[in-house]
Amino acid sequence: MYLKGLLELGNFYFRSAQFKLAIKSYDSLKVLYDQVEDTPFYSYGIIYMNKGLCHMYSVNYSNAEENFKRALLCNEDVVGDKTYNQLRALVYQNLGCLYELMGKLDDAKESYEKVLKIK
């Protein structure tokens, strides 16, 4: 229950545009996940995606890109699982938005096309 509460606290800070506090909460959650033996990889993916969003809204685009790519790495070997596919699609969608903001329109298009290929 504590882990979910920490995730929700980070989400609260995100919704309140307190991005540094949100990132701090997500980082604390990652440390705790590291101590839990059976933490699903998508849990890490959610942390990195959320951190990427915080960085994107803070106009720290290089850190946003790094975190989105880490989120993808957390589940790159899993195929066909609905939860992983939903996360993967969200990350690619967010990457597309980020690349648009960065003016990297070819990369944005490529990310959006990857969303369409996920089933």
C-alpha cells in the first residue's frame, strides 16, 4: 500500500505542476522497487515515463527523452502482454509529443507510427 501511496503522491505533485517534487517521489519509489524481489518491469516503466513527462513539462527535453527511452527498455522483451503494450504505446505517444516540441518532426512521426503498430 505504501508503494501505491508514493506513486500517487508523485502523481499529485505532477498534476500540481510541482515537477521537482514529483521526480523526487518517483525516485524514492524506484529505490523501494529495487528492494522488492518481484517488482514487475512495467512498474519501472511507469516511473520512467512519469519522470519523462515531468522533465518534458519542465522544458528539460534531454532528460525527458532519456527517461522515455528508459521506460521503453523496461519492457522491450515482453511481447503480447496488454499492460506492457499499453505502456509502450503511451511512451511512444509521449516521445512523439516531445519530438514535436524539439522540432524533430521525422522522429515524432516515427514514434507515432510505432504506436499504430502496437496491438
